[in-house]
Amino acid sequence: MHSDSQPVKSISDSSTNNSQSSNSAAILDLAIIGAGVAGLTFANTIKNTGKILAVFEKARGTGGRMSSKRVAYGSDSFMPFDLGCVSLCAQSKAFQQQLSDWQQEGVVTPWWKEEISAGVDRLHYVATPRNSALTRHLSKHVDCHFSTRINAINKFEDIWQLLDENGSIVAQAKQVVLAAPPAQTYDLLAQAQAQPLRELLSKVEVAPQWVMGIEVDGLPLELPELSRPNSTIIGSISQETLKPGRGNTEAPEKYILQVQATAEWTNENLDMSKDEVSALLTEELSNYLKEQYSHQIKVLCNYSHRWLYSYVTKGIETENNYVWDESGLALIGDYINNTGHKSGIEAAWLSGKQLAAWLTK
């Protein structure tokens, strides 16, 4: 048990994205762990209610699976690409309205239409200039503390303490909203009085995924914006250069692709090095383009990233898109009420939105 007399590290010592720093002695109304879509949507929805809140993120910036990457190669060349989510599309009227609102704000732009049934199209959007621009937009007016890893949470009297790896208190809050991946959230609750939540989280299954960005000199004109090859290795190929705002005007013959590996292949090669994965995915991509389009690619750069928690295969089914515990803890994320009807970014957004609406009733 950690006491009030422990040293308290001011949360204003952490990297923050706005000018308002938090008083180290202040007790937050709400602490949000995780600066992905779920956590930032919740924070944005509830920030004007007068509650004192802050978001804590272990990474250097926002994003989660909306992250983007800029890889340097050669003397002065760079390969920018969306590292996780390829695009955004809506299955609910609420999220479609949100996408329209973001479009009016200049945050997202329509990309391409996917035919989901005869005569029925689904519009895909992307954030500009990169998908990471969406979470940066959501974090603009929220007190965010980056490079701040919370290793555990513990309740002392009626207050939740957020602890670092040394057991020092980073922040204190009346309520904590956990918006990190389920496995990480499970670990955070090791010291907490929250066994029912841990039991729920232990049943969640999230699949890993290898993702590669690759820049090539030339591509077949017939290659669509997004293709899903009949391959046991490659799950999808996205033309990053064709996304709005991504074109390379200085070298228009250079194209950037995002290649996502299949879940099965990822699981079989989970511990392989990034370079080995890049070599194998590049070989499969080259064979596919040669067989399908009689095109030989010339590789300029490639880079692979392993997502340990990429997409939900088994979620928590509840009446709502969030879980609330009377101890003052909440779970939000795309893994809650994941019945297959809504998934990914839309599910994360709905989760954060609905918890905020419930808490402000």
C-alpha cells in the first residue's frame, strides 16, 4: 500500500502539449491513461464540464493505431506512411456525422469508395497530411503528458494514485479511465482493488500484426487504392501516395505502399527481426505484382513494424461500449461490446463518447 507521504512527481514535469501545467498537489477529477482515439475522444467530450482532467501516454506523442512513421533513407530522402489504420469509414450514423464534422474542420478528407454490395458504396476517409493528424487534433485542447509511463494504479482511501516504475506517484485522481490496450490495462491493475475488471480483461483476445512501409520506383497503373491479395502472407496493400495530401510532387514516379501481413503469418513470424520481415514481405509483394500485373518493382526503402495489439478477435460484450466499476475505474476501447458490427477506430470512438455521455448525465 502506498501512502500520501510518498514523494510525488509533479505531472507538470511530464511533456505536455499545451501551456497549462497541472499543479502537483491537485487531485484530478479524471485521469485518462492512453492517448489513442478512445482516450482522447473521451477527454474532448467531457473537458467542458468543469472537471479537472489529464491524459497520460507512454509514447512520445498521440496516435495508437492512428500513428504515422517517417523513415529516413539515403542522404536526404524520407518515406512517410501511415503505420497502423489505413483509413476511416462509418457503420453508424453517429460516426458518419463525426467524419463529416472532421471533414468540415479540415482534419479528414474522403479517399475512395468501397463497393460493399451491389449499388452500395462505403466512403473511406483519411486524415491529412497523415492519419496521426487526427489524434493530434483531438489532443490540442486537452492536458496531455507524453513519455509518461504509468506502471500501476493503487487506491489510497478514496483517491487513485498513478505510479511510475519506481512506485512514485505521478498523479492522483478521483476516477481513472483506462484507454490502453487490454493486455497493458490488465497489467496496470495488478495492484488495484479491481479483480472483476481483471477477470473481464483476461478473456479479451487481440491479434498481433506486422506492417511494412515500402517505397518503390514505379507501380502498375491498374493497382487499386487498396487491394487484398489472395495470399497467406499479405493481407492488404494500400497505396499511401494516392491518399489526399500524400503525393510526391518532386518525384512523382516514386510510390509508397503500406503492406499489412495476415494474422496467421504474423503469428508464425512474431519474433522475427524487422529486417527479416521486410525482406519476406517485399519478396511476396514483388511476386504478387509480377504475377498479377507483370510489373517488376525497384525498392528504394522498406521498414517494418510489429503491432502486438492490432485488432480484436474476442472482446468484452456488455450493454454499453464501456465498462464502469463503482470503485471509480472505467475501461474504454475498441475491445468493449465488440460484436463484429463496429470495430477499430469507430468502436474506440463510440466507447469514449458513450462513457463521457453517461458520466455527464
